[in-house]
Amino acid sequence: MNITIWILLALGLTALFWGVGAYNRLVRLRNAITNAFGQIDVQLKRRYDLIPNLVDVARKYLAHEAQTLEAVIAARQQAQGAEKTAASRPLNAGALAALAGAEQALGGALGRLFAVAEAYPELKADQTLRELSEELASTENRIGFARQAYNDHVLEFNDAATQFPALIIARLFGFSAQAMLASTRDEVEREPVKVAL
């Protein structure tokens, strides 16, 4: 055999091995994004489980504030629905945007509940409500950390999928850039929800 054929064969095998490696790296990074969303999903479910207990405690004291309590329950249901959709399609930008919107609505409803609770000293003093508030605040922190981890994985994937020469493999096999989770869109939304009673 001719030396040129051996060189071409070596170059072809090198390109093949590089392509397989690049493809496998993109698959691994995409799976890391799905796993990171799973961690968010766990914390969101924990939060959704806390909210009915919080509403039940508040209901004892806020009987005439039924509209506020109903708004929290409705926002929770909407957020749970959006979370289920996003969990089934964690790489879908539309599902993630719907989840972010539902989470904002839930945060606003909880903020209104805690604002109303401020006006009731006996509710503020309720030990169960304080414990639930602390657990909710802890869960919110965990959700924040999980979102950051998710966004870090998305950034790593997007970098890998858009850098040359891996970009060729990404385009050939349909690895498209993923959307990050944005928890806020404007300055008003950046203000923290007050949960301490």
C-alpha cells in the first residue's frame, strides 16, 4: 500500500474518533442538564407540599382573607402543572418559560399571604407557621442553588455545542442551544419575597 493511503486512513480514523468523542461529550452534557432540572424538580415538589400546610395554618386566623388564600392555592396548582410539563420536557424552552412564569405568580401570591399575615399578631406568633416559614425559606434557597447548577450545566453545554469544531457535530446531530432559567425579568421581581414572620 501507498504511504498516502495510510496517511489518509489515519486522518480518517482520527476524525472518526474525534467525532465520536465530541458526540458523546454533547450527550453527557445534555444529560447533565436533564439531571440538574431533576434536582430543581425535587425542590419544587417539596415547596408545593409545604404550601397547603402553610395555607391551612393561616386559614384558622385569616377566615375573611379567603381571596388571598385561594390565590395561593390557585398559583400553586398552576405552578405544579407547569412543573409537570417542564419535568416531562426539561430541554424545552417554552416549557421552562411557562414554569418560570408560574413560579413568579406563586411567589407573588405567597408574598401577599405573608404581607397579610403581618397584620395578625396571633398568626405571626403561631409556632407552626414560623416553622413552615423557615422550611419554605430553606427550600427557596435550595431551589436557588439548584437553578444555579442547572444554568451552569446549560452554559457548559451551550459552550461545547457552539465552539468550533464540535459545532459541526452539534449541527449534524441536532444539538441545539438550551435556554437558561431566568428567575427574574425586571427590578421589581428581583426584590426578595419576605417569608420571615
